[in-house]
Amino acid sequence: MDDLHRQYLKAMGIPVWVRRDLPVEGRAGARAAEPVEMPAESAAATDAQETTSLDWPALAERVASCTACELHRTRTQTVFGTGNRQAQWMVVGEAPGADEDRQGEPFVGRAGQLLNAMLRAIGLAREEVYIANILKCRPPRNRDPRPEEVDRCEGYLHRQVELIRPRIILAVGRIAAHNLLKTDVSLGRMRGRCYRYSDTDIPVVVTYHPAYLLRSPGEKRKAWEDLRFASRVCAQGG
Ligand code: SF4
């Protein structure tokens, strides 16, 4: 571990004296690639038919004026996504919270700062990655997204993935993992494995949401393991 990583791990509140460099194959339950079973026709495909020819400006415009689900009534603004549109890493979270709804950008506030620290710990600046959510509008009182809202919205994310074609998607939090991979397996059981996004060969690795890590700092070490696992998957080309 170099000084930079030591410094950032410290910033994340992770003690730096334990070394656990395990190869990808060495993690319990880890496999180089284990696609989950996907439904033959996902809801993403339905909306993707409407977005599949859109370029970035047209897609952003479509999202900004979207009224496809009830969440448009209560949002301050849509939260499209931010970052490098040629990114190798894409980070996908659940939905905007109060800060994101106000600022129009995903992962701001304390959770955003922790995400930035997590990314820096693996040598990535926030500006290098692309960050988006499953939903582009904030659910009231931060309740979980409803299936019909995800159905209506996920075509936008699907198109973002198509346009970026990242080398890896990091799904942060249970809701993001479940909706990206169409599964209800617990996050704990999904950790340390490599999945595939939809009908692509883009690898997906899951980890905890930074908001959860703020509430449960004891889990930050596991998040660090997940990030290193994701780095190895990305380096190995998925
Ligand atoms: Fe449209 Fe998605 Fe917002 Fe619903 S959450 S109004 S589908 S952009």
C-alpha cells in the first residue's frame, strides 16, 4: 500500500494496519464472472426503445422534461448524471436525495464526499468517472423507488450506459444492485462477485452505499475490499 492509499483510507476512517491482498479468485465465493439470470425482455428494453437513438443532448433534454412517473410532481429538478462521458468507471446509485434534488447533481453532501474519498482510494478522481442513479427524480421522503418508477426511468440509464460503454459499473447500495441486475439476492451475498449488466458484457460489481457507510462505519473495510475487487475486475478487462 502506498502513502496515497494509506492517506485516503485514513480519510475514510479505515484503520490501515491490516493487509488483505487476495487475488480475485481468492475471495470466498468470488468468481471471475457470474452473470445473473436476466429476464428475456427487461423493462429497460421497453423504455430503451424510445431512447435508443438519442445522443447526449437529446437524452438530457428528454430527462429534464420527463413526466413519465409520479415523481415529476414532487421533484425540484431532475438529476441526470455527471462526470466523464468517456469514463471507464460508471457509478450507479439509487435515486436523488434532498441535497441532490436541490443541486441537480448525484452524490453530493456527506455521502457524496465519502464516495469521492472511496474513489480516490482506488486512484480515481470524481471527474474521471460517470455517476448516475437508477431514478432521475427524488422519491418523497427518500422512500425506496417503486417498481413502476424504475420501469419508466431505467431506459434513460440504459442509454447512458450504451453511450458511455464503461469498462465496469460499480453499483452502490442494495437498491441499485437489485434494479441493475434484476435480482433480490442480499447485498452481502452479492459482494465479491462479478455480474453482467443487462444483455451486455459490461461487468457489474456491488458495494455498500456511502450513506449506509456513514451510518455503519464498521462496514467501511468491506467497502474497501469491494473497491479493490472492482479494480482488479476492471484491470483484467472484466
Ligand atoms: Fe421521468 Fe424518471 Fe423522473 Fe419518473 S423518475 S419523472 S421516469 S425522469
